Amino acid sequence: MHFLPESLQNYITLHSENEPDILRDLTRETHLKVVQPRMITGHYQGRVLSMLSKIIRPRRILEIGTYTGYSAICLAEGLPDDGLLHTIDINEELSEIQRKYFNRSGFGDKIIQHTGDALEIIPDMNQVFDLVFIDAEKKMYDAYFEAVIEKTNPGSIILTDNVLWSGKVVEPLDKKDLVTRKLLAFNKKLKNDPRVETVLLSIRDGLTLCRVL
């Protein structure tokens, strides 16, 4: 979802870093072979994630919601030599395409795949994460956030995707729309949570950046 006019969005993309060839290939294969290809991160947001990771230089990254692996590769670009990225997805059918592109990217030995329910996997992870990216089941964002904040230190960054939800967060709420209601509550919580400081960025479908205090 883009909220800016297409001409302006194209201008922004053209004046940002180029998309790596491997990610163009991954986008093409995702559109050819995978259901709901619009879920892929995409060029501009991918370069934003890459830049943030390079600025933060995280030794440990956690991603919730791998899809076909685009965002994981972008985030891995900021890992130091001894860094690792753990990524979790519930759909085991996507693991093969993920691994194919992880290995092609040159970050294959730094990316660890987990398949299953993130809320069952995270408590057993004996890791402290410098950077977390949440992009999975929207109704579960609050639960994911609570699970991951226990695995961070002051100064760690937690990113959350799709928090504007195609603009539904500012439209009249349909009483049957549980997802939007959950996202509204989650966005309000992050604004008022004393454990983090928060900026909501109008990138693509909304990206919240929280710094753990």
C-alpha cells in the first residue's frame, strides 16, 4: 500500500539506493509462484530496512514473518561478521525458496530459519536481540511485541510493519473488523508505553520504529 501519488513514489524510489539484482529476482519468482505476492517488502522499504540495519549494526536480529525472505536479506546487510539473523515463519512451504535466496545472497550462513508459531518459538530462544522486525499475523502484534521486548536491551530497536493497514486506521471502524481494531489498540499502546520511545513512519503501509528504554 502506498499513500503518496505514484509519480512521487516513483521519484522517491529512483532517488534512493538501487535494488540489488538478487532481490529483483526474488520479487519476480515470488510473483510467479507464491500466493499474495503483494506481501513482499519491495524495493523502497527494503532499502530503508537495509539502511537502518547498517546504522544499527546489530549482532542479533529477530524477524517475525519471513514470507519469501526479501526483508531478511535486507536486514542481514547490516550484520557484522559475527552477526546472526533468526527469522520465523509459520508456513513451511516457503522455506525452500527462502533458503535458495538466503544462500544466493551471501548471507546464508548468517540466517537461521525457524518454522512454526513465533509465540512458541521465541520464549525458548536464548538470545538478546539488537533489532527486531515484526511483520506477521496483525491480530497478534501486541503478543509478539510483549514476547520480543523481553529479549532486548536498552537501545534495541523494534520495527513493526503495516501499522497504517491501508489507511483503515483513520477510517470509520467496522465493528466486525477485528484486525483494524487490534492495530488501533496496538498503535495507541506503543505511543503510551513507557518502555519504549516511538516514531510511526509513513513508509509504504506504515512502519513503527521503537527504541527500547
